[in-house]
Amino acid sequence: MDGTVSVNGLTIRYTRECSTDNPLAVLVFLHGWEGSSRSWESNIAEFRNEFDCISLDMPGFGVSDEPKNVWGVAEYAQFVRDFTQVLELQKFVLLGKSFGGRVAMFYACKWPDTLSKLVLVAAAGTEQKNLGTQLKIVLAKTGKAVFSLLGQNATESLRDLFYKTANIKKDQSDYKWEVKKLVTNTNLSGTAENITTPTLVVWGTGDKVLPLSIGKELSKKIKGSHFLEIPGGHSAHQESSKDFNALITEYVNRN
């Protein structure tokens, strides 16, 4: 089922899929930076046979409304809390990928009683500050200012060349650049160390965005967590969906 729900005045798009009358658990999926509720389709297609699966476009992503103010990790975690309360969820498994993993960690630390388990997939937030990301933010804002001044004198091909050379998404909104600047300056190492929810950390062996070593260090910070590698890069849950689906199903069903 595709639908929308109002959360604190924001219209939020989400999907809810379940093919059984007696789901073994409720799974809530948080997407990564370039993602949306659609990012988990290859996983939910299988999970829905056993679980009640809820995936959403977080505010400012996909087709969900953009907040009036720039949100950081804490605000996004509070939103997830409000969203799950609107849907009247009691206890659920929270899965977060990359940026969604940041939010999931913060959520788990603040509202552990609402979670049965936590799954972090290539979760960002505990790595050292990435100078490349900071440089991209500066270049994006500089490029936007320059092209605004040039107006019609800046041809589309010139714009394309600039963004391609800088490896920057041309159509990314000002809001998302401000969010990225805010969240990348927020280190969650201390948050990870305070997580008490049973946690599984999953990482792609060929992840070039957040290398495997970061995942291993994250798992060490979370007491009692389990660490598993699967083939693939930063989106290994999609690239190796069969492997990912099998290990998540086993983990969620494990007592």
C-alpha cells in the first residue's frame, strides 16, 4: 500500500506491505542520502511474506514535504518517533542505511523501549570528518552563487561541466546541502556506545564510501552487536539482496 500521512504538519509519503495475516515483526526502513522509500523495494518484496514492512520518504527526500527549518540528526530521529506514533506502532525493528543509519542510531539511544532490534546498514556517523564531503558542500554553494550572478551567460553545458568535474549532483536542493553540512559535523561515536538495543551491523565488502573498517569499528562500539559482511558496495543490501534478505530474516526471527 502506498499512502501519505500528516506528521506535525508535513505530508509524508510511505509504503506499507504485508502478505500475511500474522506478521512475525514490524520492520521500519530508513533510506540513505540519495534514497527514498523505494530504496528497499528488492528487500521488502521478500520480507513482506513474513513481516509488516513500512518504508518512508523522510522529510525533504523523495516526495515528502521539506521542513521549514534545516534539520539535523536529532530532529530526524524525533520525526521517526512522531511518525511511528501516528501509525500507532508499539514495538518494531528499525533498519537504517547510511544517513538513515545515523538517524536510527540516535533513535535507538533515545527510545530503546520502542525497539525489539536494530539493523545498521553501512551506517554513517562515527567516521572521521570527510574533507571531500566538506569540499563538495563549499563547491556546490560557490557554483550556485557564481551561476546565479552569470545568469543567462552561464550555458547549460558549462553548468554540467562544473558539476560533473566536481562530482556533485546538480539538482540537489539548498535544503539538502544544509542538512548534509549539519549532519556530517555531528559525530555519533558516543551515541553508538550507549546503544542497548540488540544490534546487527551489515556492511558491503567493497564499500568505497564508508570502507569496511568503519563498519567493524562501529560494531565494536555497540556492546553485544553482531557484524556481518556481504558482497557489494555502499548499497550492498540492493546489490546482494538475496544474501541480505536471508541474514536479516534469520536475525529478526532469532530469539
